[in-house]
Amino acid sequence: MEALLIKVEKRNDVSPSIYFLTPVLAIFLTLIGGAIIFYVLGFNPIEALKFFFITPISDLYGLSELLVKATPLCLIAIGLSFCFKSNNWNIGAEGQLIFGGIVGGGVALLFYGHEGFYVLPIIILSGAIGGMIFAMIPAILKTYFNTNEILVSLMLVYVAKLLLDYLVVGPWSNPEGFNFPETRQFSESARMPILFDGLRIHAGIFITLATVFLSWLILYKTYLGFQIKVSGLSLKTAKYAGYKGKTMIIIVFVISGACAGLAGVGEITGPIGQLHRNISPDYGFTAIIVAFLGRLNPVGIIFASLVVALTYLGAETAQIFLQVPKYTGQVFQGMILFFLLGSDYLLFFKIKFLGLRKNEL
Amino acid sequence: MNTKLIISKISKIYPGCIANDKVSLEFGSGKIYALLGENGAGKSTLVKILSGVVKPDEGEVFLNNENIKLNSPLDAKKNNIGMVFQHFNLFETLSVFENLSIDSSKKNEELRLLVNDILKKYNFKIDLDIPVLNLSAGQKQKVEIIRCLIRNPKVLIMDEPTSVLTEQETEDLFVSLKKFSKEGILIIYITHKLKEVLSLCDEVAVMRKGKVVSVSNTKEERIESLANKMVGENLSSVKKKINNFKNSEEILKISNLNFTSDDPYETNLINLNFSLKKGECLGIAGISGNGQSELFQILSGEIITENTSIMFRQKEISKLNPRERREYLMAFSPEDRISQAAVPELKIYENVALNNFKSSNFFEKGLVNEKKIKEHSKKILSNFSVNTDNVELKSQFLSGGNLQKLIIGRELITSPELLVCFNPTWGLDVGAINYIHETLININEQGKSSIVISTDNDELLRLSDRICVIYKGKLSKIMDANTVTPEKLGVLMGGGSID
């Protein structure tokens, strides 16, 4: 038997500029990977990539759509960065988004027919609270029963999905809706104001931007942010410093749940305007990629959300012009994560080849 | 089968520490050799060199007069050197047999016959087809041993094999090891447990600070003599002044401290009671792994135990976490300065902010007061002569000595009434050690108290007013440091008793 001896060594100091440049490299590699896939499928790769990444944002409507998609992605990813920075693996933002949507949507239906400036803020607030409550389930189970938050938060996604299914088919379905699985259209006061006539971009983007700013403040300027940073680097040190580990787990889950809930309520009061089965094209899962692509940094996440939002749009254009399934978008999202993790590994570790050697066993 | 293993002038130097300093040893088959030494004495490095994990900077290894090059674990296997590590290298979810077959080139049927022979010969009772996770620690170790035996080893190295075994399993292991030895396998037994050396081994080599300090026949040794060789008996000339604390008030009283751990690698603490006066230094000696780390964590509040009473300045603090205890003017310096007391990736001033309490004003209304923290950090850097004035420097660029000065400085600059430290000078150079010792003596003179948990007896005799020994989670009686001799400490550290 012959064995190639490979040794992996940790690199000691990684310069910050390269640390923030590797996501760009990952995106570049994704484009190359995408080109190869399109070529194998028999398309002209340059043309295909153009359809995927240029055509969708070549007009004002496209740019507005980009922001419509980036708004929830950025918001959820910002929330998740709190969890991920402190070593809490909340994988269930999709569920928290849906549950926030359910609660916010329920309140919106409650206010059906009411008009007034107070309606929308109440709906938004209840959506955030819904997301929070749903995120607290894995947090409390983790702190008091030592369960694994990855499993619990992920499984709760399906609970939320099925609950939404039940509500839109059963009790909340539109009485005049010919049994379509959807609720009534929310009244005008329950809708996010549209920013420009004819475009779908809505006021939710301001919520996202405010959250980004607030998160930056919390993460870099407050004691809570400092505790999150220390816990993420060394749990032993956090314990030694006397940080309240349990409280912190709950706080980061609450923040990230609230963000996901806001994203959910932003979708249903914004572009959708009612509850139906598919209020989110997996924004909650895709936001995990956004969070890491943005290096868990609020500004980085803004850029990352735009890039990833583009894959959603690109997939739709590609479906129309190239007749490829829209799931190509997910292929691109997967490739981004793959190349990011790959380049990160090479960034943090050196691989040494020690040469071939005969292995006599 | 006659095997002769000679280690000749092996040296291994790590940055800032000489792990092995011209180590020469000779071993012959038919005997069980003990390699005895404290944590950090260099025995692990030596064993890693023998098993090919670490390459020595200098020196040679001869097996049966042949100079062998051990560049990788494969070379060790090729030369029939087998190794059982303290932490098992087994796949928990695979079956015993699958674990054995992974690194064997034999056919499965052949291997099964061989393994069954070994099981029968040594009377091991292990089901080969159940997953490893269902085995006890002792059985897992047997799997590791079988894995070595499959290769007909000439040399078998056991690294701290009894740390996770029960008494019965330990006895079984000794029976097996004696059998192997009779069959001509050369056995090197690494441990810091003195009783095991005397009951199992024929010869013992003691290592201290990277050097072999003695090689002798175990029949000529007693527990005390070995303990002294292990931790060093040369008292340093500087002895601290006698403090006038005898009539001062009691500052700390611990009663009924019990701790039972779920983790087999941890030590349970059994009924610890002690107290401390203002200005006094209590030294806690012991061979590492006898409960020191658990005791430190209970004193610091990282572990909260039931029913224990910790009275500090007339307040019950046993249920408080470390940050809350700091409010009562306690300070803590843990053993692990790199991954616990400080975070290497954080900047100096951020590490300083770890010791935060209300009056420090590092965080006002929840916001970071960076200016305040940096000013405070600069003060620590200059007062405790840390070799930099750049508070933005990442801590990973500080040497061990400077990092420890920073940590001790961070803990002391707030004038705490009690400092608890665990191996405060472990792995430091002489200059840094002296500096830290002077600092610790200084705080006693200022009427502040300290508890020093240390595996270095020189250090304890230099710093302490009273000394006790921790052994298997129990504390010995507390003695006046002036009446303590290294011999007495040796007896207590080996589990013996004195009047």
C-alpha cells in the first residue's frame, strides 16, 4: 500500500484584508463553476451567465426586485450573525420567519376592514414577537434541557410550515376564495407603503437598514456585543469571566428570531399582501449563506444579501430565457457556500505534502 | 526474543521551552520500565518521539543496536513499537472488530482468528461485534492494546493508562502487562502515580524539566523518595518573610465542599474544609490530576456545587458566578492562560476588559467605554512591566511570561482581598517566575490573601504561609509552612499519611 502523507497545519495570523476578500474570491469561483455547468448543459456560458447575473438588473424594475429579495435576506442574516458569532447554531430562521408571518398575518386579518396609521406598526411588532417566541423554543430547550439547537430549530421549521398550511387551508382561508389555500388580501392600512409607483420595493427596506445599524452598534459598541464576541472565541473564557451563558443564549436567539419574524411580516405585508402556503422561497435557509458570505459583519452582510438575492432573480430569468429549472438558483447558492468554505479552509490552514512513502502494514 | 532499546542524547526544543534536554535511557526486554514525571516534565514529548509523532532536534534511537529513524507513526509501527495513548483513538460507532481491521492489512478471517487467539491467551472478555461506545473505559483500552498486539510488538508504550480505569480494571491491566513482559515485550509505562510505579515496574526513570534526573531499581525506592525526585527537593534560597497575619481576621471559610463529576477524566472532591486569614497565603500542593482544576473552578465560581458553603468576608458566595464574586473583591488566575485566562485573538485591552465589575466603569449603561479600558490597560502594562505599551496588540503576540504578567496584573490592579491562582508560573522562564513570585509575596505583605494551587513544590515552599496537599480529591491536614519538609509533602502527595 502506498500512502500520500498530508499534514494540515493551522495558520497563525490571517490578515483582515484577505479575510474579507475571500468571499469575493468565492463568488468569482462560483461564476467559473456556473460557466462550466452551463457549458456542460450545452449553453454558451458567457451568454448564460449574462442572463443570470446581468439581465435581471439591467432595468429599474430589476433593481427594485433585487432590493425586494435582499431586504428579507439581509434582515434574517443580521439576526443570525448574533447567534453564529456566539457559537449558537440557529438553523431554523425559516421557521421563525413563517411563524412571524403567521402571527403578523393573524393580526392583519384581525384588523381586516380597519383603516388607520396604527394598524401596520401593530402587525409588524406582532410579527417580530412571533419570530421571537418561536426562536425561544430551541433556546430554552438548549439552556434547560441541554438539547441540540441545530436539530430543534431545524425541525421546528416543519412545524411552522405545517401550521401555516393548516391555517390557510382551514380556519383562516378566504371565505370568498373558492377554497384556494390562501387568506383574504390584507386591507390597505396593513400593507407596507410602496416607495415608487409601479415598483414592488417597499418600506421594509428601512426596517432592514435600521436593523443593520442597530446590530453594528450592539455588536461593536456594547457590553452585550463584547460578551457575544468572547463567547464565540472561547466558551471557557466566557465562563471564567462570569458571563451568564444561559441568558446570552436566549438573548441571541430572541434577536435572531425577531429579525426573522420581521422578515416574514415584511414579506406578507409587502410584496405578498396575504398569507398563503409559500410565503418564503427558503429565505431563512439562504440567509445562513448570506451571513457567512458577509463574514457575520453587518456591512458585509448587506453586500452578501445583494449577491445572493441576484441568484434568485437570475434563476427566474434563466428559467424564462434558457428553460432551465429555477432551482439553478439554489445550485449557485450552494456553490457560493462550497467555495467560501473551501477557501476559508485554505485560509486558516496550510496543507503540507510530505511526499510519498511506502506503507508496509 | 531479546529487545534492547537505547535512547541517546535526545533533545527537543520548543519555542520558549526545552521539552527534552539530552535525554539518554536504556531499556531491555523482560522488564517493565516506569517513566515518571510531572506534567510538563517532558515525558510526553519523549513518548511522542518514540512513537514517531514528534521528530527530535537531536539524538538517536537504537533498537537492537540498529539506529532507527522515527519520522512518522508508520515508522514506529514498522519497527514494532506499539503505543497506547491516554485518550483513546477509537471510532465509537464502529464495532470492536471494525476498529481493529481499519489499520490492518490482514484479511478479515485471518484477523478474526488472530484476535480470538489473543483474547483467549490473555483472558480478555470483549465482544468483537458490538460498537465501541458500549464498552467501558477498561475494555476500550484493551481494544487499543489488542490493536498493538496484532503487530507482535517488541516495545509497548503505555501513556498514563490508569487515569480513566477503576481499581479492578487497573489490577487487570497490571496482570496483563506483567504477562506481556514475561513474554519478552519491553514495556515502558508513563505515569505520575507513584504507587503504580512501585507495584508494577522494575525500573524507574524520573524526568524533571526536560531532563532525566534519576534511573533506579524500584526496589530501592519508596514513595517519598520518588515524589521528591519528581518535584525537586532543592529549596530555593529566597524564603518569604513571616507575615503578621496570625491574629488577623478570617477572610475565607470553606465548609463541606463536595463535587461529583459526570466526566471520567475529572476528579471528584470529597469533603474539603479550610479557611484563610487576612494577609495569608495558603499553598495547595499535589500531583496534577488530583482535583486541583476542579477545586480552582469551584473557588472561582465556574462550577457551582450544591450544599457547599463558601463564606468570604462574612458573605455566603457559594452560588455566585465569577463576575459576581469579583464584586466582592476576589480575583482569579487560572492555569490555562492561553485558552481560558485570555483569548489570543483578542487585543490586550479587550482581554483586560474580561475582568469587569461595576466600579471599573468599562461598560457604562451597557456601552463599551473603550477609552477607559485602554487607560486602565496602559496602567497594567506599565505597573506590571509587560514588555509592550501597545494595548491594541493581539495577545497571541505576547510571550508566556508577558501574558501571565498581564493576567496577574489585570487581576491585581483592582486590589482584591483574595487572589486564587493555579500554577501561576507554569512554563515560564526564571525572570518571569521571580517577578510573579515577588508580586505574590507583595500582596500578602499588603494584607491581601492568596491561595496558590501549584504542582511546583519549590514555588509553594517559597510563597505559602500554610501548606496542604490534595490527593485523589481529598485535602490533607493544613500545616505551617515552616514545619513542612519536602519529605512530608512527598509522603502526602503519594497518598501516605503523616502524624
